[in-house]
Amino acid sequence: MYLIDVVASLLFILKYIAITIAIMISISSIDDLFIDIVYWVRRFIRSITIYRRHPKMQYSALLSIPEKPLAIMVPAWHETGVIGKMAELAAITLDYENYHIFVGTYPNDPETQLDVDKVCAVFPNVHKVVCARPGPTSKADCLNNVLDAILQFELKASLEFSGFILHDSEDVVSPLELRLFNYLLPKNDLIQIPVYPFEKGWMNFTSMHYLDEFAELHGKDVVVREALSGQVPSAGVGTCFSRKAVLALLEDGDGIAFDAQSLTEDYDIGFRLKAKGLKEVFVRFPVIFDDSNEARKKLLRGQSIRDSNVICVREYFPDTLATAIRQKSRWITGIVFQGYQTHHWTASPILNYFLWRDRKGAITNFISFIATIILIQLILLWLYQNLWPGAYHFLSIFESSEWLMGFLWLNFFLMMNRIAQRIFFVSSYYGLKEGLMSIPRLFWGNYINFMANWKAVKQVMQHGDVRRIAWDKTTHDFPTIGLENKERKKLGHILIGRKVITQEQLDSVLVHKKNGIKIGSALVHEGILTSTELADALSIQAGVPAESIDAYAISEDLINSVSASIALQYAILPIRREKSFLVFASESALDPISIAAISRKVGCQIRYVIAPKGQVTIGLRKWYTHLRADDPHKTLDEAVSTGKINSNQSEEIWKFYVSRQILLAEILVSLGHINEAALRALLLQHSVTKLYLGDFLVDKNIISKETLQKALELQRHLQPDIRKLVESEIRLQGT
């Protein structure tokens, strides 16, 4: 009887707890219902007004805007093996070329530094940044160091980035992401695209519950938030800031853009930029290459062809309970506790409403879990009373409780709406199967959110000051792409290893090298190395074949198939077609970004070979430049035809002459007038002009007229004159 009295008392208390919980759930659910109504009403109105009067913009519009320089900021603490895959996948997939990746590393993380060094050797647009303080500091502190390095790079490279993009090292970016940012800049100051987690096994509820939450958050909630308040919270990835926004943040923070003590600096920045009156947008832009019935038939059941093809960020999320709780507790601490301490409330009622929605999770995460516990207790009690022989029947907590029953029916309706909304938004991207699986995952997500909330509260209580909590970073997975980065060997080591030169010869050239040429060119100019030997070494370094070419023997049809802007920008010559491939010759290694860009521009797959020094340069001058200088080959032919020299002498003169040719860009880089990493962006801008490269650089204030004249004089000095070579050979014959 004592036990029965205890259970009856607990049920009495449970009844009033249930009423309180039901009221609080109703308030939160009505809040969510309001967002649903706004979304669907807005969507309906736009479908019968805007989209009937104006056709939806196609992805081709993104390609019409010239590429502006963009900087991608990646913080990296213990990210060995991930950065290389990200850079390689970006190079292969991104339909963009004018971008640089800046990776923030730490002095006490040598493994990640070494990994980034290997990547930098292969990808000239990847730059390593070493933070001032040992890690792990906050993500914001790492980003501040990265941003400082970007600004220093701008000064050295005489270049200004138009956009600054936040990404994590495990992100997989959409091919047209940078095109979208490029299109929207500089009219918008914060641009956020959706995040859609990668799927894992259906039984992995921990990882897959992120899928459900992000599908609804970035499919509906943030859309409504932007429409009503004009404020967009950054997701920390897939966020682009305009130059104006970055400069405003630097001014606001007295030279420090990101709040180094914040665990959610991305969330914080959205409010700071909004307070300054800058424009923030959340963009769901679909890229549909094939809208045919056949393409639609390939979609999963319930999948939307527009929603499933939006430009977005894909990444894996934590798949263990401990890591998920750790990550979410960091989000809760930053958004709820640090966010309240930093921003409090604003003068805008609408913005305060969304602040309330951000912060109510600190309550509703507990409430949802308690409601689940109450439900489990009632189910167990019902099973006991109906299945246990001779069980004692207690008075139901619902008996004579119209208030409780009313709220329960209301909550049931609101819960069905919540489930329907989630199924729709998950299905739109992932298909109906995942949409239906989001129902059981909803309860597991509630448990994770409760535990994360509890961990966040404990941390705040332990530290006292919420701004003293450290960056508790989660580890990252990266999708397998079937490619591995190889560390590039140094040219000098290859030459010595092949016993083409000695260490003493290399040291001598390094000490006495003529300014204005690279080490390989210097070895050829000094006669220590032949151009063929240099090409063989460069081919080993690049991992491609070496091949001697005759630029004068290339057919005009093949030359005309590649525009002058492409050939001159990348310093390449088309030499033949092999099945579906177009083969080019280059005097140096082509990086993966350039290879992908060339392939896109010529409209087919490409391969390339390393040609001996000068052979491509001569070909570019013959076929693609609009200089009207004398043809050096014609000068030799005339000397042979008049009997001044024989064909063997002509061939030797030609080899010597060709091997000593040097491009103006190499001289300017070697002299330090242009940063080699910035040369890509400059050549990209130059390719759409009709100016000579030197005149273009002067026009852009990259170099002065005096510097250009000195570089041209050095080029003339380094390159032999064909007539003087012929005359020298004739004099030798006479002695």
C-alpha cells in the first residue's frame, strides 16, 4: 500500500507538471506555426505575382559576370589529410579560377602545417597562415590571423579581394558557388547559402538528425527570417562577406574583425553587420542543367528538382553521440549565453522576435525531453495496468482535466504539423524515404539537444564567465574522391639525383644567378643544363611527359581552335588531338586549377606535356601575339638560302636561340615586382583586354613605366638577337 500511495502522489504531481509542460510546448509550437504560415503564404504570393511576371533566373546569368578576386578562409586545427582533399576537389569541380585559399594553422600543430605545405607546393592559390598563439584558440582568433595574412597578401600582390568566404576544411562546395558570390557582390554584404549534410547509414540517427534540422532550417526558417527582418545568421560555412563588410568589421573591432572570445563568431557577425545597415541575403539558387522529363524521372520519390539542385555546402557531421553533444553544446553556449551577453535585445521588435527564437532552445530543449520522459512513463503505466495480471488501476491524470486535454489536443495538432513540415523539407532535398525517417530521428534529436543543453549549462556554471569557454572543436570527415596529393620534389634535387648537375654547380648558380630569371632558366643560360634536360626534370616534378615540339609545324586549324586569350594567359600551345583529348605543350607545370579552367574554356578534356624551354614562347609569339617583329625563323632560312650558313649550323643556332627566350612575366616575378601567387589573377584580368601585358600592368598601377622599361631592357639583354647569332657564326667560319 505504501508503494501505491507513492505512485498516486507522483501521478498527482505529474499531472500539474504535464499541464505546465503542455502550455510551454503550445507556446513554442504556435511560434513555429507562425513561421510555417508566413513561409507558405509568401511562397504562394510570389508564385502568382513575381514568378508569373518574371522568368526565374538561369545559372547561365552567373557566367556572364567577370571573375572578381575571392579569398576563402579556412581555420585548421588538427586537420591532417583534409586540406589537400578540399583544395583538390575545389580545383576539379569549381567553375571559377580567380580565388585563393588561406589556411589558418597553429605553431604547435606541425602535422597540419606539413600537410598544408605539401598542398601549397601543388596549388599556387593555397597559402599557409601560422597563427600567433598556440592552439587551440577560438575559431574567431584563427580567422583573425587568417584575415590579417590576407590583407598583407593584398599589399604584396597589389590586389584587392572583393569577397571573403568562410569555409571549413571538410566542406564540399558546389561548382557554381563562387560564381554565385561573384554575381551578388558587391551589392550584398553578407551572402549565406544553404548547408545540407551528407547522408550516412539510415541507422546512424546521430549523424542523420543533422540532415533533418538543416533541411528545415535552411529550407524555411532562415528564408522567413530574412524576409521579415532582413537579418541572416551566418552558418560559419558558405558565407561570403563583401569587402565593405570586412572593412566595417575591422573598424568596429579596432582592427580585429572577429570576436576572439566567441564560440559562434559567425552568428555574432550577422547582428553586427545588420546594426551597421549593411545588406544581408540568404540565397537558395537552383542550378538545373537538364529539366527534361527524363531527368525528372531520375529524381527520388518526393524530391524537388529545384530544391535538390540548389547551390549549397555539403559536409559530414558528427556520427557519435559524444561529438554531437560537444558540437551542439558549443553552438548553444555561443548563440544563447554568449549571444545574450553580447547583444541583449535590440530596438527592433521583429529582430527581437528572432532573437527569442534563437534563445528559446535553452528552455525548449529541456521541455521537449521532459515531455518525452512523461510520455514514456504514461506508456509504461498503461502497459502495466492493461497487461499485468491483477494490476492496480490508478486514476488517470487526464481525468477531470479539461485544461490538460485541451492543450494535449492542441499540441497533437501542432505536432502533426511539425512532422508534416519536416517530412516535406527533408523530402524535397533527400527524397521521401529520408523524409519519413525524420520522424523517429526527431526523438533522438530531442535527446541530443537536451544533453547538449545540459552540457552548455554546466560549462557556463563552471566558468562563470561564458566568454572564457574554449573552442571545443569536433573532428572532421571528408568524402573520398579517389585522388591523392603528391608532394612535389624540388627541381634542384631532381637534377642532382639524375646526375645532370652537381651540388656545387647548383650552389654557384644560386649565388650568382642573374636577376630576372628562375633557377631553371639560369642553368640553361649558363650552359650548365640543356633545355631538354630541364624539360625532363620539370616533367618528373609535374608527373607528366616531356616532349620536344616544333611550334612552326602546328596546323593553323589547331591553333585557331584555341583563342589567343587562353593560350597567352596560361602560356600553352595546342599541339595535337588524341581521341577526345586536346593536348597542349607548356614550359612549366600546370596546376590543377588551371587544368580544370582550360578544360572548361576549350570545351573538352585536356592533357599537357612539358616542352623544352623557349619552344612554347616562340610559338606564342608566332601564332598569338599581335607584335609585328621580324620572324627569327625566316631570318635563318634566308641565311641558309643565300649560302651564309648551312642547315646544320642553322639548326644549332635555332636551338640556342629558342632555349634563351624568356617571357616578360617571369622577369617581373623574379625581380619581385609581382607576387607569383597574384600573377594568376592579373593574367585573368589581362586576358579580356587588348593591351600588351606590360601596358596592362602599368595601367593597373601594378608596376611603374620605369619598372616596365627596365624589365623590357633586361629581357632584350637576356634574349639573343637572331641576326647577331648568324653573324657570329659567319665570323667563326672565316677564322
